[in-house]
Amino acid sequence: MVVKRDYTITNYEVRDIRFPTSQHLDGSDAMNKDPDYSAAYVIFYTDDVHVEGHGMTFTCGRGTEVCCSAIEALAGKFINKKLSELVADMRATHRICTGDSQLRWIGPEKGAIHLATAAVINAVWDLWAKAEDKPLWKLVVDLSPEEFVQSIDFRYITDAITPEEALELLRKNEPTKAQRELEMREKGYPAYTTSAGWLGYSDDKVRRLCREAKAQGFTHFKQKVGGDKESDIRRAKLIREEIGDDGVLMMDANQVWDVNEAIEWMEDLLQFKPHFIEEPTSPDDVLGHAAIRKALYPRTRVATGEHIQNRIIFKQLFQAEAIDFCQIDSCRVAGVNEILAILLMAKKFNIPVCPHAGGVGLCEYVQHLSLIDYICVSATTENRVLEYVDHLHEHFLEPVVMKNGRYMAPLAPGYSIQMKRDSIEDYTFPGGKIHKALANNKS
């Protein structure tokens, strides 16, 4: 692959950036009661002072410093690397991070080191897209099927999909890609909202937010469940009243239940016609998800993905017929490369991809991935919606644009993840002015 403009990575910067969202219970659910939306953030500087590669992985406050340390362990490997060398073989570039035999020991391909890999690899893709003057999604859409497949590490998943199968799938969609790209540029990608459903919100606030979301064009709404059953029933009744029978209601337990508990709890919520139950149990429990799905399908369906640690667990979920919806996360797995592998497997197993977003930066990231999925891989938006949460977009140079409940295709070069410099400085933990002010208020 030839780059339009070549750059050399000369230095990097890592920041622990935390937003005090727990003050208003934004993001609160049955498992994560007081998250402070945060980012372990990396910047690759180049020999052109005007061009940088930005990447981040999402965290919830404490522990961000662990991911930052892991990023430090990886980012140095890219110093003095030319972009042209890195993109010539993106599979090999990916393995710069995943193939380090000593760092691999604290994974492998999971946990903090994998979160850090996502930040670093996504920063490389951001730099590449900027070098090509394209948004990330367009960079990938313009790759040939062969270049697309060359970016993927197929180790451990060839029993589910081979490079040859992936090539055949992508080539089949080539003749109609331009048509789907034009559609996305004109209409955008369908979304659903979680902003109205946080567990810590009052009933009045939930009712108000449902009405606001409907006025903005949303037809799909998600409710957090699993804290208290009677409260879940009351809240589901309220939301169903607000969105009507035609509105689509999803539910999300955020891993709080055991397998049998999930089945029993959902039996009492089925009266509200939930489209799916998300993360009903531990994200590592493939057979548990399969058991829950067997008990509840087709009265409701099972979704998971935001905490699935790598392509291997996704493979097993697909093979075990354990989920009905695949919820990729842009920086839980190891960046764009691994996401492409998961999209291809989801297509082969006919599982719709409905990505996880929200947090800080995740909406900015994942809008690109849904466009790649539709234009290159799935070629359909049937049963597919992309999560939207209305928090913290103002901190990004190129925030998401929503119209009538749809993500409009981003057009600026890069991966849309570059934060404003003032936000980086103000929210850096613990020395930024926001955190100094909070510390002074506590004292």
C-alpha cells in the first residue's frame, strides 16, 4: 500500500484524561454505579508539526493509569517508524503490539495490554487516514478486498473464517459499494439512544429524556436494568408509555446476573416486549449466554460485545449460537484490525452488528466502523442500529453529527478521535485544572 504523504513518527505523548461524570450519574447502571468517563490517550507526533496520530481507549476512572502505563510500554516501539512502512503490512504492524513475547504474558490479547493496543493501533490508523486526506471509514472503504484482508490477523479464527472466504465475501460486495457509500453520505446510519435510560436517573428525568429523544427522531431506546426488579418493571412501564407500541425498547443488565437469575429476571420483563437483553451475564461466559438465549428466544434476543475481549471469544459466541446481536467496541478489542475480523465473522454467521458507543469518544470512533460494515461487509442495515449517548462530544475537534436519529457520515480526515487541546489539559488527571478544583472543593 502506497501512502499519499509519508511521515515519520518522532515522539509520543500519553495522557490520563478523566471527566467527572459520576457527579450527575451519567453512565450509571447496575454494575457501574458511578463511572467517571475517562480516556487513556496517546498522540503520535511526526516530522510534520501539523500532522499527528491520535488514539484512545475508554475507561471509567480508576485504572486509567494502568492503561496509560501499558500504552507507554507499546508506543515506544513506533518511534522512528515511517508511516509507509507501517501501512505496507498492517497485519505485521498489529503484531508489533500483540506479538511482543514478554508483554503478551500479561494478556494474551486481553486486559489492560489489549486496551492499550487499541489506543496505539487506532492512532496509527488515524495518522494514515490524515495522510490520505480521508475519514477513516473512507480509507478502509477504498481498500481493495486484498488490502482489507491483509490488515487482519487470522490466527485463532480460521476455523470460523479463512482469508479466502473473507476475500470472496468482500469481492461479492465490490460492485455495489459506491451505491451504499452515496446512501450513507446522504442519509446517515440509523442510531438508538441510551441517554434516557441510565439507572441513576429519576423517573421524571427519564420521561423528559424519552420525549426529547423522540422529538429528535429516535425510534429505538435502551433501558438499564438489573438493580432492583420492581424498579425495572416500573421504569419499563414508564418508557413503554412514552415510546408507544411502535417504539423499540432494548434492555441492558451490564453483566450483573448469574445465568439462571438472568432468565428468571427477564421472564418478568418480557411483558414490555424488549428487543434484546444486553450483557445478561459475564462477558466471558459463552455457554452461559447460549443457555440464556435458548431459554428466552424468540420472546427476546441476546446481545453482547462491549466487554468481549478479543476476536476469539466473538468466534465462540457465533459458533455456539449464543447471541443474536454483535456489539463491537472500538477500543475493547485491539483496534481497527481486529474489528475488521469480527465484522467478517458476524457476516458469515449472519449476526447483525449493533456497536457499543457512548462513554467518551466511542460515538466518534464507532460511527466509522458501522459505515465500514455496511458499505464493505454486511451490505444491509436491517436489524442494525448504532448506539448514541449525548455526553462529552464538545471535547472533540470533529464531534459526531446527528440528524433525525441518524449518524451523519463524518467527512474530516482521520478517525474523529482528536480531542481539543484545552480539554486534554483541563481534564488530565490529577494535575488538570478541573481535578485541582474538585480536590479543593473536597478539602
